[in-house]
Amino acid sequence: MAINSNHILLCAVILSFCSCSKPQESYSFILSDPIKSDSGMVFIFDVPLNDTGLVYSTNISCRYNSRKIVDTCIRFDIQALSPSGKLYGEEVCFPLGIESDFIKVSKSNRAIFTIEWPYRDNIRVPIDTGIWKITIRPADPALSKGLYGVGFAYHGQHLSELNNERKR
């Protein structure tokens, strides 16, 4: 039986569909008790970063009471624990009440706001793949009474797809 060019083309198309993996993404939101004590609260997220061929972007969100949190920004201590046990950390100040193309703000009643900020872009995981533990806590424990929850989202995209989007 002779193999013609149509058979070869069909095999190439089938293989290309089988070799493409779906981008990874997830969103988790942890509610908190707004009457929590001043001892503070901790929000922990398990983030599976398993594909070394993906570039990840992350967002952090929170729901808060603008009558209890009156600052212009909210500070979070953020730590990332890698699967191999390396700990990375920083304190980040996210602006409150400012909306832009990148910062999304929604109001659910007179004083309750939900805000989402971009956190990190172009994250590559060259070797340390697996479940990363992301820990987020308010830097000021007194904010616990006005903070109703924190969310963490990530989205992974193949580098080739990311480059194609940038060219558009």
C-alpha cells in the first residue's frame, strides 16, 4: 500500500492535537470571619506548577469593608514555599479604591468592595515543579476585622501562545 501526502498530512494534524496540552489555570477564594480576633489570619493556597513549558501569571484579590479598612493600600506578607522546600517572601502594598485596566474593583453594597490586582507575570518554573504553597497574611493583624476574604488565581500559557498574542 502506498502512502500518499494526504495520509501524512492527516497524521501530522492528529499528532499536533494530541501533543497540545490545555493551559493550566485556577482560582481559589478563602472566606474569613470578619469578627476574627486581632491575632490575625492566614490564607494558604496550593498551586500546582507542573509544566516547565508554561509561563504563569498570578492575581490576588480580597473582599473588604471600606468602613473598617480606610487606608489607601492594604499590605500583605506573601510567602511561596517551593516543592523542594525553598521559601521566598515579600511584603506587598496593593492600592485600594483605584480601578484601572489591570485592577478590577466591584462593590457589593455601600461599604463592601472586592478588588483584584495583578501580582506576578512571566513566572517560569524551570526545575522546581509540583505543588507550591502560597501563604498570604495581612501585614497589620488589626485589618482582620475588615477583611472578608482573600483569593489567589493563576493562569499558565505556553510561551509560543504568549509570543503570538504579543505580536497581535
